[in-house]
Amino acid sequence: MPVTNLRNPLKRGKDPEPREPEHSDPESPERSPTGQKRPRHDPTSPLCAECQAFDLDNYFDKAPSVLEAWRNGELKAGVKPRSTPVRAKDGSWYFEDAVPIHYFEDRLKPDTKCPLCQLFRQMRVQPDKHEKYKLLALPSSESWLFQIDLLKEWKEMWDKLQDSVFMIVVPDLEWLPPMGHEHTWIEKEVPSVGMICRLRADEAPEELMRPRVLRNEVDLGLVRDWLDNCMKKHGNACRSRTSDDVVERGFRVIDCEADPPTVEVQPWGVPYAALSYVWGTSPEDQVEWPRTVLDAVGATKDIGLRYLWVDRLCINQSDGDEKAYLVSKMAAIYEAAEVTIVAAAGNGAGHGLPGIRDTPRRPQPHYTLDSGNALVSTLRDPRRDILESSHWTRGWTYQEGILSNRRIVFTEHQVYWECRNMAAQESIDTKLFHRFSQVEELADDDGAANSKVLWKEREDEELVMADFMLGGIFKGDASSGGPFCSTEGSVHTGGDDPYRLDYGFPPHLSATLRAQLRGLNEHIRAYSHRRLTHGTDSLPAFLGITSMYRRFPELYLLHGLPLYLDGSVPACSTTQVTFAMSASGWYHRSSIQPETTFISEPCSRRPHLPSWTWAGWEGPVSWRAPPAIEHCSNMTDMIDAISAKQPPHPLWVAEFHVFNSAPLAENNMPARTVRLRECHSGEALDAEQPDAIVLQNPYVLKYSTRHPVSESKKKWDWTARAGRVGSRSVQSDQNVPWDTKQYRIAGRLSFVAMSVEMTEEEWTKKHFDGELVSVLMYATRWNPEEQSGHGGAHFMTLRKVRSFRGRTSIWERVGVLYLVIPKVSLDKCVTGDDLLRQAPVERREMTVIIE
């Protein structure tokens, strides 16, 4: 029966009354859930008059049926919200599918004495940016914790669970309808403050999601449950090792059961926990046994382990040889730990682990209603706390977190668990749905093969968290590209947003080469944002990450750049072309927006490494560029084509050698070089240890003048998806503002990125004066499916360091240049020489050495 007694939810200014359909007999909103008459105003109550009349229990009880009726078009108002975003007159996008519960107007002020208003004030989305706010209700299944389309696909898994309701305090903007919320708020804004959920005092049916009320102390019993769950279900995935490396000497651990705890030598293989933390610089951080270490000792003992490894105590800091040896074994130490305790709160070792012993943690907003039920904040998503912590900014802690198989992360608010196959948080109680890590082929009734995952648990199977559950942030060796890549061959064009939501976990040891390369690029990007006290640690602090990529023996990392040492055709080899792609495939970019066509970043050199590797610079790195260039996708396509003896046509690759630059210091040329076209194994590279490139008579950019593209002739239009990850999104037809500046060089659309600060005019002038030169590395057609058959010419931009001998000069890489070659031009090309004629280049008789 349709709902006929619901106040029009489109009417602004009065709170709607959530009521059941006519055939039910709901309690009056003027009565408490216990049936007692609710007074209009009680002067002795700590609540304000508005909150006294605000029957939240009634709203939580009725909201699910109202939501269902609303979405079925059964309301008197005749409103059936759209499942996709709606575009406002100003071009903004929003959803209109929530139940409006209350309009606060402007009463959520700092000086409010009402405890319920204080709770709502603490839970505001975009706090202090707006005057008016409203309270909306939505199903728990539509929170950011679940990917909507996949959750619906597997509804039979959770059909017996009640889909509870959560509420959010959002800006009450004039252009938004009462039930409206901006399309990014649920995934971008609400996780930074959390949701308001109700915790019933009586026995309630099992719900898809409910809050936990946190004590001052961490519930380590819950942590033990997570650990047991992992050990029983996850098989070898959460015991993985990148190598069989062992610590043969100097392995010490803290005996947490001793009183006081003591450091002792133990044989390699004893079960232990490890601690990952920031040392810090304050006096409290510098004591021998700082608070964080002592708290970790207590936590280790309480989760059932006896030994704890902490670098400052378990490495003899005064023995240089032993320290160097154990630092080289860091990857093995963190991989072999039963669990790693991550201190993501505070700025140093003196801060402690919030919720352990007497170290306080921030209180959880909550309020107990007259009924005994509680309104509880789920707190901000702990992933946000971790991503914004000091721990996340340090270079050495990066591989500690990534290489650990299981992590217990302490934030200022709560504790968070992440292993290879599961993520969970203390403040939210949700069933940890798992699936088999491998898909089984079942037969339909007609006998046709049908891929379906069996959800029945079997002891001999490795389980992984379901794909519709929000995944983790400590990424493994592979990346699918998250919601931006729908298929294996897709190009990830979603930018480098650190808050991007990824759902599920990749199956253990089943990643493709494309996923591995994308994973490596993601690690380089994330690691390049970290800070190192010593620039010389840029590669040593990343060696543990590179060790994860041994599954593909052909994948070789030269000073951190990925090469593929296998396969060749007459025109080139994979070694030659993948080096060209990698050396010209990265650039510096601090902004997450991918649409800027001229970028200049003031980055610092690390002179102990070559300028042509990202590790030779300090600064945030990206591997994606407009219009939709993704290094790992293009490189994988190239590897597949050459390995199949069918390289893409047309294709042109520069001819270059690599060598060790030590003789240059004495003004001598190297006695030998390695020609990459003929290099098919890493042995030659290991023996030579090359750190310089030499090109004879290279092709260079002929023209450097950049001509602006008129509005009517723009060729690059960027549009972003509006809506939620999954099915509830649409392709926006609104161009983003960064594409207003587009330039052509000799008729070709251009993208420029520099690792040194300069203006666009300086870029042109320095090319004209010979201070800069852009050398062509390769040119080819991009992925036809993703790029409409277009291709490009990829250059490294070099800055002259000094003259060497005659026509030989030494240069350093300071940027990249990409020129788009349209399909109509590529279709005319058969050979590499044909392709050169489509690029504005000229051959220059000189020898270029790039250090």
C-alpha cells in the first residue's frame, strides 16, 4: 500500500515525519519510544527545545521503510529518486535519494550547551564552511564501505542481515533539494568525519553494519579475533615472502613477558611481532625505552605473542657492520613477523599507542537517548588518519608497512587491521564477508560454463575478503587500477588521488604483468611523496618493494626504472623500447589533477643517482599524462606485441647504449658500453652497473614555439565521472577548467612537464638558446581501443651540464615532452622513417651523454 501520510520531502523548512504505510500503526512522533508522552519543552533537560522534540528513535525505526517506499515511488509526493546523479543548473552533480530528517538551520554553533547539538556539530561534513546544515538518512549498504553494484550482485550473501540506516550532517545548500547531497560527499567527505549510527540497547537482529562503542582502552580481544580469522582463512597469502632470505646473525628481540622487558638473542624463526614507527626528535622520543616501544611491548603480550622486534633496541646502533647487515635484512624482518604494530599517531616514539596502558586516545562522540539506545559516531575512516599521519610521510616506514603481511595500526581514534586479504576497523561492526581466492567454473542448467565464486567455506581453500568490501591502503605487488579500469586492458586515467577508494583484495600470486607494472608504478608514486633524512637512501629504502617483483624474471629494475629483458624483432628489442618508455614515462607533479598541459615543479637532484631515474630526484612522481597516457598500459601492450613478433606499426625507438660513468670524472670515455638492443638478461647490466646513457646523432625537437589552441579548435576535452564507484555514476559532459590552456608545437598538441622551475616562455627560450634540448626517445601508436588510434612522440628534455670533448656534451634529464600524432597521420605511416616525418624533429650531429 502506498504511503499517503508522509509530509512532502521536497518542502524546505520543516522536518519531514517518517511514518509507516497507512496499514501500520506507528507511534506518534510526539511520544518517546517507551510510549510516554514527550513534553514540548522541559527546562530542566540539558537538551535544547528543538532536540527535545526530536524523536530520533522513531526516525531510525521508520527510515528503512520510508526509503524503500520512496525509491519505489509510493510516496504521496509522487517522488521517485533517480539512481544516477542529477545535474544542477551550475553544472554540479548531486544525488536526491536520501531521507531528509532534520534542518538545523544555523544552530550548530561553537557555544551550544546542548549535548545532542554538540554531537551533530562534531559530525558536520565540511565543518565551518557553511552556515546551515541538515541531517540525512541513507541505507548502510550505500556507505563508502561497500561497492554498490557488487554488493547488490551478491545480495544472497547478506540477505538475512538487516540493512540498517546511517545518518550524516551535511551542508544545507540552497541549490540542493532537501533530499539531495553532492555526488562526492559519501565517498570523499563523509569518511573524514564518520557516520552517525544507532546502537540498540535491546537484542536487535543482525545488521549489515552497526557501530561499536569504544572504551578508553583498545579492545585487544577484537584484535585477537582478527588475527585468528586471518590465520584460519587466508592460507599462504598472509604468510607470503618475496624471498627465502634469513637473518643469520645479530637477530635480537624484546622478551615482552620479562619484567622489566629485556632484549635477548633468539634464533631466526621464532614467532615475533615487529614495530613500525617514527623515531622523532623531541627529548621524549630519544630515551632508550620511549612510550611507543613500551606500549608495543604491552600490546604484543596481550595479543598472545612473546617477542617484539624494534630497530632502535634490537640493532646494535654502535656496531656499523652489524647495523648495515641488519638494515639490508629489513625486508625479511618485516615479512617474517607474525604481525606488525604500526604507530600512526603522533610525531615520534614518545607519543605512545593510543588506547594501550595509560596512553589516551581521542573520545568517540556519542549520546544516549531516553530509550537507552545510543547515537554513536563511527569516527573518521582510519585509512584517512593513516594517510595523514607522520608515519605515512617517512621514506623508511613505507616498505615496513607494505612488506608486512599483517598490520595492527594505532591511530589517535581507534585501531585498524589490514592483512593481505582483509581490512577491519574497531569502530564499525560488520560481517567480514570472504570469497574463495580462485573462481570455479560451474555449469548452467543448459550446461554452459558460468564463472561463479562459491561462498561456502572449505578448509582447503584460501579465502579473501569479498570484492564489494572496502579494501586496504597497504598495497601489494599488483594493482588493478581500482574502479577506473573495468577490464584487464584498460588504461587508468583517474589521476593520482591518494584518497581513491579500492574495493576487495587481489588474489595471491595471480597478478598479470600489467597489474604488476601498475602496482610498481603506484608504489613509486606513493613512495616519492615520502621524506628521507638522507637523499642517498632513496633506493635502499625502496629495495624491499623491488624484491616483490621477482615473479617475472624478465622484469628488471635499473636504478628503479622497470625494463623487460626478453623478446626482440628486427626493429627493436623489449629491453631497448621499455627502457625508452620508462626513462621518458615519469615526471614530477604535486597536484593530483592530470589535466594540466604545462607543469613546472621545483624539485631537487640527488646527484648520487642518474637524472633519468625518478630516484635521482626528490619530488612526487606520476606515470600518467594527458590525454590518457599510462606508462604501464603502453609498456605492457608493447611487450605483448614484441613477444608475439608483431610490434605495433608504426614504431620508432632511439638507438642508445648505457655505461658506467666513472671514467668521465677523469675526462675519459668508457672502455665499453652495453647496447640495449642486444641485451636480453640482467647479468650484463649487473656487471657493468651503468648509470649513464649515450646517444649518437639523436633526433631532437626542431621547433620549440608553443602556439595556443583556440577555444573552437580544442582537441582535448576532459570529463570526469559523476557519482559513486560502481553502477551509480554517469559520464559528466562538463569540461574541467584545467583544459583551458592547450598548445601546439608544429601543429601537434603538446604536454610538457619539467622537474625544475621555469615559465612557459623560459622553456621556449632555453630551447632556442641551446640550454635545453628535447631528445626523441620513441614514437608509436598508443592503445587503439583507448586512444582512438592516436599515437605520440615521447621526448626527454635535457639541460646541458658541461661540454666534454668536441661535439660531445654531458646533460641531465630535467623533464619530458609528449606530442600527439593523430590517427589520420599515423595511418599514412608504414616504417619508422615515415613516423619521423610526422614529428617535428631533426637529426643533430652530436654525442649526448645523459648522467
